[in-house]
Amino acid sequence: MEQKTWDPMTEPMFYVLMAFLEQPRCGTEIAAYAERRTTGRVMLGPGTLYTILAKFQADGLIQETSVLGRKRTYHLTKLGGARFQAEQKRLKLCLGDATAAEEEARAAAERAAGREGAQWA
Amino acid sequence: MGMNRKRLVPRLLNVDALDIPAMESWLTDLAAKGLYYRKHNTLFMWFERGAPAAVRYRLDVVSPVSPIPDTPQASHAQAMGWRFLDKLGNYAVYFCDDPAAPELHTDPVTQSFTMDQLAKKLKRSLCLMALLMLASFAMVGFGLGLSDWPVLLLVTGSTTLLFPGIAVNVFLLCSFISQCRRFLKLRQCLRAGLPFSHKAGYRRQIGLNVGVLAFATVFALLSFYSAYHSITGRNDWNITAETPSPLDFHLSQIEVSPDFQFEHEMTSFNNEEIEYRNRAQFEWSLLAPVQYNVHESGIIPGRFWPGGQYEYKPSLELDYYGLALPFLAEPLLNDLIYRHLDHMAYEPFTREWLNAPGFDQLLLAVEEDGTYSMLFARRGGRVLTVRYHGTASLTAQLPALAALLQG
């Protein structure tokens, strides 16, 4: 896949793609989804949200499905789904590395503490 | 009509048009003083009076990925506390009076995407502006540099106002370069994920821009005044008893023969009788507000030029310059010497720099056969050239010419 300027994705971009996994959504619903999913940690300001939607649409990650009155709804394309999975995989690897590193650090600390205890005993 | 429109208050648009943080800060500070942005035109921004409040203004670059909001986008933004106000140059202006509302942009990287197209456009404009500026400098420099008498051209022509014009243009280019640099740096920071502070200093910008605007206004008024005055102030006339020469020095003073008489030759031009052998002209320019050119011709019947072939018809031409800036007198004199003596004289002349009372500099040049003399003189901010076609000596006229230079 061609390397894009948004590779790796920022958190708001990732949550915008995530919002389409369940169903097509409009802008208001996407912002509400991200806020609910992250319990308010990720807020999508209107400028950010519509820029992401325009950019994803231009890059073929999402597609407009319907315009009903004031409501414009988008859905995830195959390319968008693949991009989300790739990003998810990258994040899982990051998380796996972080977990492993944390466990190794904890084990090393325990070994050091054990040696210190034996010296005093 | 029953419309209840509030009176709008104008403010000069003097914060740099590309500087997002400065413009946001200025608008926010004005709102804190009770002035709320409504609209703008080329020079002014218009504000509505209201209760002072802590509000936020944000500028979003208008681009294909962040266009002027359409109805659903605008209503969603409004639901989140942000109201689209106006398009200000390359930016959409948003307003928010809800302190709890999230920022318009919550992702710096995404915000940087909105700036991509404008960044390309600015780089192109910058190259074009720099090229045009270089071309105009080259044209001016080439024009003045190519001229053999640049000071004469500068003093008498319309080139005087080129220099303040160039100064304004150079400032505008430097200001544009600086604005572009700040814009590109901001985009770079955002692309790196670093949000920017929406509080930025703008007072220096305002001071500088007001100064340049004042300078440009004075320059424009001066250009207008200069153009108007040089057109309306120009005058030329036949020298007669009723309309004498403006300079108190005449051919009849040099030619002392009692038989001397002025020679007149009338020609009709545009239903006007023009006497081109005895004629005076006045011109005005910013650097030389007094310029006279006087031409007098005469005849001594029965007398002939040396050689005896042609009747003796002496003539006198005077050029007088009263300069606004006296330091230009010396270079102007040098240019006049070059123009009339070095450049135009094909016959050998004897030159002599004279020390005479009443002159700062005085050069007398006489053609070898003694029938043509030129005198170049200056005193203070006044410059005079005398070109005399006749056999008398100009040396005898120095006191009268010195009096002419005294004004």
C-alpha cells in the first residue's frame, strides 16, 4: 500500500475509521462515537473531523452513501477497512512490545531485589 | 424597513494576513474589549459593539480538505459551539463563546493537512513576486545606469518617485517572505504533532504595517501631487515685451553692437502663433521645482560670421535649475557638462575652470574658432548652463550670471 502523509495515523484519524466498523455514520455520529468510545479522551473538533472526512474520502478510505437533508452519511470502503486493520495491527504490535518490555523490566527488578535479600540474609 | 442594525466599528486590517496565531489573538483581544468581528473589506475589518467577553476566534485554512462549511458541517460545528463567521482571505473565521466547547482542531497533524495547498500556492507566489521585483529593479537600474546623465534624468523627470516606490515594494516583499516563513514553520510544527499557542504578539506587526501604510499614503499623495503639478505647472511662451524672459540675462547684454536686434520667426501651430527663436519655458519637478529654458536669437544686419560667408545671427540658450536638494547641484552640473560638452560637442573646446566671486563652481568652454561658448555654473542649490553662439566673450558677463544664481 502506498505510504500516505497520515501513515502512521493519529488517534483522531484512527477513531474516525473505527466509527465506521459497525455502520455508516454522519459527522455528528462519528464525533459522538469517538467521545463515547474513549469516555471523552478523544474529542473531535469540527475542523478536525471534517478535514479527516474530506481527506479519507479523497484517498478512497470512505465513501459518501447518502445525503438526506442536512445529513451526509459515509461508509468504510475495502481500502479503508484494510487501512484500519493495518493500523490496528501496528498498534497491537506496539502494545505487545510495550507489554513485553514492561514485563522484562519488572522481572529484572524482582531478580535484583532477590539478590539484595540474599546478601542481607 | 424596521431593521435593527447595530452600527459597525471599523479597524484597519493591519495584522499580517497570513499569521494565524496573531490574527486569532487580535480578534480575541478586541472581543475582550467589546468589539466582535463581523466582516471585512480590502482595508478594514468591521466590528460590532457588545459586552466584553472571553471568547475564542479560530482561523481555518480554506482548502479542498477544509472548504467553507456547507450546511450540515456548519450546523454540526454550531452544535459543538463553533459558528462560521466569514471568509477572511485564505481563512474561514470561526467564533466560539462557549468555554467548554472543544477546540476547532483537536489534531495538529490533521490541521497541517489543511495548510498544504496554501503552502504550495505561497511558494509559487513568492517565487513570482521575487522574479517580478528583480525584473523591475533590473529595469530601473538598467534605465538609470544606461543613461549618460542619470542625475539630470532623476532631477527633471518622473523617476524621482521610483525610489520611495521601490522602498514600499521591498518592504512588502520582505513582509511577505517573513509571513510565508512563519506560515510554513507553523505547518511544520503541526505536522510534527505539536499544537500551537493561540496567543501571539501582534503589536509590532501593527506598528510596522501602520508605518508602511502611512509611508505608502504619503508616497501616493506625493506621486499624485507631483504628476498634477508637473502637468499643470508646465508653461511655455513667446518672449515679448509683455511676456519677458524669466531670467534677467539677455543676448542683448552680450551683443553690445547698437545694430543688434532680436530676430523673430513666427510659425503657426494649433491655431497659436509660436515664436521658436525667442522662447521661454518653465517646468516643475519634485527635485527641481524651478526649471527655466530660455532661447533668444538675434541678428546684426550687415555683419558676417568669421569667414564672411553668412550673416551674423547670434543665439543664446539658458538652462536654469532651482533644486529642492542642494547637494544634487554638483552631480547635476557634472551631468550637464557631460551632456552638452563631452557628449554633444564634436569640435575641440578649450576648457577652463574659473574662480569667480558668486560661484561655487564655474567652467567655461570655448570652441577653438571662438564662435561657440558654453558656461556651466552652480551656486548653492542653483545650477545654470549658458550656451552662446556668437563671437563675444562670456567672461565679461560673469557678474550678471552670478547675480542670476543668487536668485
